[in-house]
Amino acid sequence: NAGVTQTPKFQVLKTGQSMTLQCAQDMNHNSMYWYRQDPGMGLRLIYYSASEGTTDKGEVPNGYNVSRLNKREFSLRLESAAPSQTSVYFCASSDWEGNLGTGELFFGEGSRLTVL
Amino acid sequence: AQRVTQPEKLLSVFKGAPVELKCNYSYSGSPELFWYVQYSRQRLQLLLRHISRESIKGFTADLNKGETSFHLKKPFAQEEDSAMYYCAPYTGRRALTFGSGTRLQVQP
């Protein structure tokens, strides 16, 4: 019963390097999300995909790109990493019904990224 | 601007004391509200949602539309309640906005 799986769990990058965070869910959820968690700032939404084939910007999208590869997978790419992108990244999924749905997000374990 | 505020970064109480984690929002209309919790070395998970009027692990949360607040309360804190708590209003667009979080520390 994996739920939401994200890889890698840890990564150290140099400024300017690129990388992709992978996320997969096995709950057949329509919606998937990427958040970043920073001390004192809580979780901030980077991008989300309300359904397969769509993606939308969240609160802090600059410096990131996403791909909803299929219903299961949603990847987050940093094209040119910057120290300000040092953070813990969380992927989540949910199954919204109508406008409200259940509201329950299921989270991955997080990916700790350090950009030197 | 629409936002959610959790004014306390850290709340430290003794075991058995009452707990109130504050959450204020400034959204127009009537957002649906949720509390999420992250225990040490565990995933972030849903604690309770306003629409269900439920009590989970002894916690309750009352929506006060006049004060635009959704404070989380528990009459007697337990050590296992120590965690990071996030208030999250849902305002549409199928995405949740999270507050900055409050770390609850329950001391023995």
C-alpha cells in the first residue's frame, strides 16, 4: 500500500544544475500537487494538476516546471537550480468531487534538496 | 489579499493542559477549512475537516465566521500530540493553501 511515492529522498546540487523530482500515486487520484516546505513559511504550492492533461501554477512557480506524465505520475523539474530552492519538497494527491470533494490530500515522504 | 495566519510558531504546554492552536483566515465567502498534522518522521496527514464536525484524537475545531477563525482545541494535551499543525482553507481551484504552521510541544 504505497500511496504517494517520491524520489529521490535526498539530493545535493550545485547552482545551475538541473534535476527532476519524480512522484507517483497508486490511488487513482485525479489531482496531484507539488509543495515546498520552508522553516517559518509552512507549505507553499508550487504547481498542481487538477486532472490528467492539465497543470496550473501555484503560489511559487518561478524556477520550476512540471509534467503530468499520466494519471499516476507528476514530475517537478528544476532547470537551473538556485540556493533559494533549497527546501523540502512534497508531492501530494487528492480526488476532488465537484467543487469541494473530500479535501483530503495524501502526501509523499518528502524530498530534501540542497543547492550549494 | 486572501491568506491564512497561524500566529504562533511554537506552542509549548504541559501534559494535561488545554491546547488551542490559532488559525485566522481572510478569505471572502465561506471557505472549507481543514487541519493537517505532521508527527515526527511521519507524513503530513489530515487531522480533521470543518464540514465533518468531527473530533479526532480529542481535537475539535470550531469555525467562527464572525472572527474568521478556525482554532484547533483539545482539553487535555498528551505527549503524543507533539507535532507540527497546519491550518488549510480550501477556496476552490482544487488546491489547498496552508498556513505557516504551529509546532506543538507537549512536555511531560
